[in-house]
Amino acid sequence: MNCVNLDPVVEKIIRVLQAHKLARPGEYCRFLWDSPEKNRKLGNNEYGCADAVNIRYSLGLPGAEPEEREETIRTLQAFQNPGNGLFQERDHHPYHTTAHCIAALEILDAAPLHPVRALAQYETPEGILALLESLDWRGNPWGQSHRGAGVFASLLILHRGGLAWQDAYFDWLARHCDPQRGLSLAGSFGEKPLCHHLNGWFHYLFNHLAARRPFPHAEALIDSCIDLYRQNGLGEPPQVVFAQECSFREIDWIFAVHRASCQTPHRHGECMELLRDCAGRFVSYLASVDETRDEGMNDLHSLFGAVCALAELQLALPGELRSSVPLRNVLDRRPFI
């Protein structure tokens, strides 16, 4: 792949971001238009506001005026339930929404107004291990990772877990991680496609990054990622084609391959070859898609996933994906997307 100028794609993303901005400072919608089933929450939205903060940071956009910044903080904080401390939105588990909003507030050097009381039960080693052991690793590894990783990320950002607590979490994941695949739990495969296990395991990987911990079985993880890419196992055709949509599937695979390859030289050349191939396909898609009609760009949360993937590709392929303002992956600042 020759050097690519990402500025036109970045400009498109900024246009979409601006289209989601509402009249009141700090407020953003997640969706510009409803679904045929009329089941989307339109207007000011937890994910719209949090994703706008994340996208602005990722693109290196100039900081908002002080008044707008304070309104953004107040808008995000107002979504919190003062009783249990959780943030809730109907499309995601409350632990995912809570982690996502807390992580967005961290970007603004802010925090929730109220204690996150619902997560207090997980602040001990015994509590966090009980959560991991309760998850459905076989039947729903992707969806359940929002809980197993979201709770840890929230408490880590809020400085509510010490080293013993962190050690218990990562030691459990390392002991149970499948050594042959380098992802998910041994004995959990067969019911869901392998890509679902990778999409879930990604959430635990960014917690490893945040806590500066090594990935369990990094070489086996690379093997799995290479096989999934070469066997077209990362999407679910015909509806979902990998690197041809705005989603989180791309960052899940790109992050796993790139960050694992930073920890081991195993098959490094092949990793770079596939990352380069993925970048070519993904950037071409983003450049060509009609932003006024695409469902992925209608959903600011899906667009944020695409922005994360673009930022990670630029980091993984120095000098090959250029932009006037270097992109940043929010995961290098704090966990959770």
C-alpha cells in the first residue's frame, strides 16, 4: 500500500460529527434517523455525547470553549442515576454504558458526580473474580465481556482497585485463557463463531494495556487473528463484511494483532502484511461511503468504533496513513470503548 492521505476521510468524519450536534452545548444525538422498526432513542443520548468526546479527542480537534466543555461535562454527569451510580441506555448493559460514560468524562479530566454504588460489590479480589466466574463465556462471550471488562475499567479509572485486586483479575484471565487460541476461555468454544470470542476478548485486552500487563498467550492470539483474517472469519457474510462497515469489529482485530505483535516477534511480518491489507480495504470503504445514507455513519457509536480502528492502523503503520493532525487511540489514555 502506498502512502495514503487520510485528511478527506477525517473531514468526512468531522462533518458527520457536526451533523449529530444538537442545539444545546455539549449535547449530541447517537442517531440522525430512526430505524424502520422505530425503536431508536433519538435526541440527546448517552452514547452520542460520550462518543462525540471520544471522536474529538481521537481526531485531535481543538478543545471546546470553556463554557461548552463545562456543559459537556454537566450533560454527561446528568445521565448518571444518583441512587446506584450507574449510567443506563437501552441498547447496552448498564455496566457498558457506565464504563463508556466514565471513560468519556476522564477524557475531559472529570468524573461522575455520585459514587458508583452498584459496582462496590466488585471492589475486592473475591468480588471481581465472582463476576468473571458468573459470565456466560460459551453462549455469549462478546456481550458478556461488556460486563467483565466494563466493571474493571470503571473501577480502574476511578482508582478503586489496588494491586492485589488487579493481580486477582489478570491472574484469573491468564489461568483460564485458552492456550491454543490465545483468547477467551478454554472449553468455551463451539457454540459461537470464533470471531465472537475475539470481539469479546478484545475488551479484556485493552484492560491489560491500561494496567500495563502482558497478554496471555500472545503468540497463539496472533495465530488465531491471522487465521481468522485469511479464512474470512471476522465478518458474518452476507450481511457483515469485515473492513467494509463502520463498527467495532475492525478495532477488535486490529488492536489484538498490533498490540500482541508489540509483545512478541512471532510472525511479525505477516501481521504487518495483513494490517496493511486491512488498512487498504478499510480506508477505501470510508472514503467511498455516502455519509448521508450509511447506517454506520448514522450511528455515532459505530462511527467511533471506525475512528478507533483508523487511529490504531495509523499507529501500526508509521508513515503509511498520513493526516495533518495525527490520530490518537483513546485506549492509550484509559481503558474502554
